[in-house]
Amino acid sequence: MTQKTLPFTKSQIEKIIKEYPTPFHIYDEKGIRENAKKLYKAFSWIEGFKNYFAVKANPNPYLIKIAKEEGMGVDCSSLTELILAEKLGFRDEEIMFSSNETHFREFQKAKQLGAIINLDDISLLSYLEKHAGLPEILCFRYNPGPLREGNRFIGNPKEAKFGMTKKQLFDGCKTARDKGVKRFGLHTMVVSNELDVNAHVETAAMLFDLVVELSKKLGIKFEFVNLGGGIGIPYKPEQKSVDYIFLSKEIKKLYGKKIVENKLNPLRILMENGRLIIGPYGYLVTTVLHKKEIYKNYVGVDACMANLMRPGMYGAYHHETILGKENKPKNYTYDVVGSLCENNDKFAIDRKLPKVEIGDILVIHDTGAHGYSMGFQYNGKLRSAELLLKSDGSIKKIRRAETIDDYFATLDFKGL
Ligand SMILES: *Cc1c(COP(=O)(O)O)cnc(C)c1O
């Protein structure tokens, strides 16, 4: 059991709340940077290693800028995300465009930016050619189907809508080669939030084998493999982070055996983790508004599922800390709930906590990824502010809270 710690104190948060009322997400810059450096250091043996931060995990420009400063590119999957990347100064191969069911306007923007386009399906080859023209470099997304198990979050690859079959991969690379594509990449993403390091090693092995086979059969040169995102984070206190050094060493062994021995190096290794980069360094801070005792005991907070959908959507565990009660015995059991008129608006079910009082500040851990970014306005709920706890200890507001005016901005009452 590792103790889940916080990068701030109760009195710091009380001071912040005076200026920025709860709920809000707060991110720990120091933690983000230290983790990024650790990841890059572990993979420094590979020339041109890069993690493309998956923007969908957290599209806040300040956080993406931190990732950029730590050497990352961006992994986008929509027009809006591409424009966000453009505004932040990402260009060309600093952008990976891993989309699916893509509209041609999105391909056109990706092409205009010089992004690496990662094709999700064979049919998109002619679609891309027709609407944007084929680029010099192209990446193909593989779905191994029954050959891999996947995991709970992304499901069995055979049931997953992403990527193409091996046969299609061959045909796609061949057609692209014949049409003048010069540079190739290979991508897959078969697991999500996976803490088992072996699953990620297996993905690398699978892609290396494919590179060997495709290079030989088609006479094309692969420049990179993109192992996808999906490295998990320890949401639960009893879980452990993936060991980057072990992962890197295992991949290095396979690289030697499969890539170097077949004289297919240099082959860059890319990743597109999002959760791993920001997830553990975000916290949703909320205040206890009510307590309710009926058939179960409820703690009602001022945040709701609109601020963090993962528990309601996936039944995901997020650790909770009552500020100032970190060391009190957890001998009460509560459902911690938000105010949506939906019974899955629960941040925790049957959670053991110290005795909660109205006015307590409750911190929900690991909300950096798929927290704010999955927000919505259902039930007239508004998205919260986002704050950055900077490395120097100061606080910066990196997104204001939505207002009632924002809610009404897309409506026009004049036509009524
Ligand atoms: C969601 C996604 C990622 C990032 O996944 P994480 O779990 O945040 O690492 C990477 N690539 C693709 C194609 C995705 O859809």
C-alpha cells in the first residue's frame, strides 16, 4: 500500500479557495515535469524517442506547453485539437494525427500542418488521396484482432473499431508505396490504462515483428513504430506505476534481436501517452455541502460528474482525501455524490473515510487526464476553473470557470 500524497497543504488550499471557489482542478507542474524527464531518460538510448501527448486527455494549453518544453509532440484526433496544436506552435512531425471515422476537413488540416497522418483504415487511403493528396510520410494503425487480448478499458481488439487487419496493412503499405509514399510508420493501441508492463513489451514485440515482415516483403523502409498510449497509472493505493526503466530495457532487448539483427535500424520508437503524462498530477478540489442519511450514508459535494465523469462512466476508482484528516482512522462508509439528477453521479461508492463534516474540503486524486476534458453541461452544470500549482509554488489560473453566460452563448432567444 503506497500512501497517496498531495503536493499541497490544507492551508494552501484554503487560501486558494478564497480566490477561486470550489470546485476546481489543480495541476502540479513539478510532478508533471519530473515524470516526463524520467520517461525520456529511460528511453534516451533510442535516437529520436518522442511521446506525443494525447491532447484528449487534457487539452489545457498551459499543460500542453509544459509537455512541449519536456520534448513532447502532440497526438490529435480532431480538427479542434489540430488547431489547438497549431496555436501552440506545433508543426510538421511534432503532430501525430491519430483519428478514426475522420472527416476530410480534418485530413486537409493535418496535411496543411505537415502532421504525421496515422490511417485508421485501408479505405482512408483513397479518401485521403482524393481530398488532401497523399503525404510523403504515412503511418498505419494495426488491429491484431484475436491475436491479442486487449484489456478491460479498450476491450478485446476483435471487438474494437480501431485499426486495420494485417492483410489490409500489407495492401495499404503496398498501395501507398506504389503511389509514391516514401516514409512509413506503424501504429497500434491495444490496451488502455494498463499497468502490466508486459502488455506494453508485447506491443513493441508485435510491431517490431511486423516491421521485419513488411520491410522484407514490400521493400519499404519504416522510420518509426508508434506504440500508442495506454500506459496505466496507479489510481488505487495498492497499485504500482509502470517501471520505465524495466520497460525500456525489455524493449531494447527486442529491438536488438528483431530490428538491429535484421539491419532495420535506425527505427524510432514513439508513444502517444496522455493519461501517464498528466493523470496523476491533477486533483479535483471540492467542498462538502450536505450529508444525508437514508438507506445509505451520503456525502454531497459541490463538484459533480460534469467535472469528472470516470467514476460514473466506467465505475473507475479515484482516491479521496479529506484535507486535515489524512491520518484519522477511516471508520465511516459513504457514497460521495454530486448534484446531477442521475444516480451514477457518484465519485465513490461505499468508500471508507474519516468522519466527514459539512464544509470539509475533499480532494479527488488523479484527475489530470479525462477529468476536465470529459466535462459537459448536462443539467445546466458548468465546467470548473483549472489552476496550475507552478514549480515555484505560486498559483496560476489556466482556465476560468464557465459562467451562466457561456451556457447561454449558443442559444438565440430572439427567434422565439
Ligand atoms: C486515447 C488515445 C491515446 C492516449 O491514451 P492514454 O490512455 O491517455 O495514454 C493515444 N492514442 C490514441 C489513438 C488514443 O485514442
